[in-house]
Amino acid sequence: MTAPPHDARPTGRARALPDTQQGMRRRNLARVMHAVSAEGSLSRAAVASRIGLTRAAVSTLVDELIRAGLIEELGPERPGRVGRPGSALAVSGHGPAGIGAEVGVDHLAVCAVDLRGEVRARAVRHGTNRGRAPEPVIGELTGLVRQVVAEAEREGLWPAGLAVAVPGLVARDGRTVVRAPNLDWNDVDLGPLLPDAYSLTVDNEANFGGLAELWLVEDTPRDFVHVSAEIGIGAALVVDGSLLRGTRGFAGELGHVPVRPDGPACVCGGRGCLEQYAGEEAVLRAARLEPGGDRVGLLAGRATDGDEDVRRALREAGTALGIALTGALNLLDPEVVVLGGALAGLAPWLLPSLESELARRTAGPPCPVLVSRLGPEGPLLGAAHSVVRTVLDDPVAVSGR
């Protein structure tokens, strides 16, 4: 399934449809797509019951979606139901797919996700991107995109769009990286650097991680703060099921909230930022360890083995994270905090000091802290699923391909 039933709605970036007969038809097609997607398989009658349209109207909409290759019939429903069995419907496992990509400080990743939410192709390249010019990095990413698209096409899929997660601030145009300090990129328009065959969206990796949490993890509340970390630390602020982006689209820069104003200099130009205490490299420095290929695995392994330097560094990172999060919790009053990215793998050693700091500093009752089940996969999956949801939100836009 591509999303839990409670979130069968547009992502917030979908084009608004006009209040005309044609606009109503397109909205109803989207309602059918979301209903079938959320349940896995449904009959026409069940779809009609869920979205409040007549069976005749739903049947017409379903036939159109079948002709477009977006929905397929699975055959008669399971026996034992009263009355004549209907034909079970499911979103197609062929046709449009969402292509998600991620530019990390030390990796590139691309995946293809079909309308059923299944990852059908994937490619990863490990290696540092810090300080490299955008052109060669995006050139390598483009090679991975083409590799994944070719693999997906062999399985009967075609790319409905490309969404790229980056560790930095992204302008509201959805393609310009305004500032990515850990890559040393400033004002980089990714549009000309990526294949122009695809509809492109670029967003902050923490935002895509938060959306993945909202769409893919059952029982995720509609108000939460999602914290994502690798070398940098970002946050997605989800309010009433939508991202809180801010005036310029820069909301969520948790890593550059100062926790000790007289602390060490940060790549952002400030001092004592959270990243200097809770980012992966900062924790490794505090633990007197050299960075390696699998930083989280190294820290978790040493902490499990009882290395007191590592455990102390993680406790201090949890305290710093609690200080930085306190302001967000007091301002927004979310239902939960979700730890994602690298933080998910280090949660057993971060949580005690983090929760203690939140309990001491927040005005109301302590806010629960959950650990993401998606972990570091969240941003990449969120990027790919954001494309899938544009198809669900407006199937007419892709049905004419």
C-alpha cells in the first residue's frame, strides 16, 4: 500500500483543480485512486461506499483508470460474501513509477517505486561529495537515475517524475539549492544539471523523511516533529498532516539552532550549533574515534560493547538535541517527536538524556519520542513516494502519456 487510509489526500504541492465539471471529474478520479491505493484491493461497490459516489459513477471512473493503465482488475473477490461477487481492483504494478534520488554528504542513492509502494529498482554509490562541485556530483547521480529507470522499464514501468532529496535549504521553486553547508553548495539550480525528460522536484532531505513517516508508517499522528541526522541535522515540522515550510521554505533547520552560543564554529557561520554536538562527525570527535565508512555502525558497536567514551559522547549528543528541540516543542506543541536517519540507529544511547532534557525544559507534559522504523531510508523513500502521490492526486495528468 502506498499510504495509510487516514492520509488519502493531496500532498500540498499538487496543482489545484478548477471548480468545473472537468475539475470535479479529475478530483473524483483521484479519490478512487487513493481509496484503492490505501486498501490494497477493493471492489467497485466498496469504493463507492468509501468515497460516497454511486456505483454507476464509480464504475465509469474505474473503467477510465483501467484504460489508462493505472488500475487493474484482479478477478472475483474472495468467496463467502453475500450476493454476486464483484471484481477486486488494485492500483497497477506497471505503468507510472516515482523516481526518488538522494544527494548525501557521503553517498548518492536512487530508487524506483511503483504505484503500489513497492521499491522495484535501486542503485547506490558511496563516496564523499563534500567540497565537490555540483556538476560532477549531479552527473554521477544522473547515471544512477538512468540505471534505475532502465531497470524499472524492463519491469513495465516508466518514470512519472524525479524527486531529489538534498541536505540543505531549497527555494520554493523546488529546484534551487540555496545553501547546503556540508556540501559547500550555494545557489545551485539543479534543473539544468538533471535530465530534462523528467518532471523535477527538489526538497530538503528532512522534509522528505518526514513525509515518508506520514505516508508509510501506520498510526503516525498528523502533528509531529521528525528529526533526521547524518553529518548534518534537519527537522520536518508536520502540522495537521502538512509540512510547515515557512515563508521562504527554510523551516526545520534544527541543526543550526545554537545550544551553546560560545561553542565551536559551525560551517553555517554561527557558533555552538546543534550539529557541533549531535552530528555524526561531532559525536565521533567527542568519542575520540576516527570517521569510517559506517559511522553509525561504529558508534553503535562500540556503545554496545560498553565503550564509555562513546556512551558519554552519545549522552552529551542527546542532551544537546533535547536543548535544541525544546524551543520547537514549546512553540508547536506536537503530538510526538520522531527520530530518523542516523539518530534511529543510536536511539538506545541518545534517548535517556534527550528525554530527560525535554522533561526538564518543556512547559507542558513530556512529549513522547519515537524511533523511526524507516531510519536512514526515509528521505529516499519520501522522495520517490512524493512522485507516486502526484499520480494519485491527479491521474489525468499522467494518463495521456
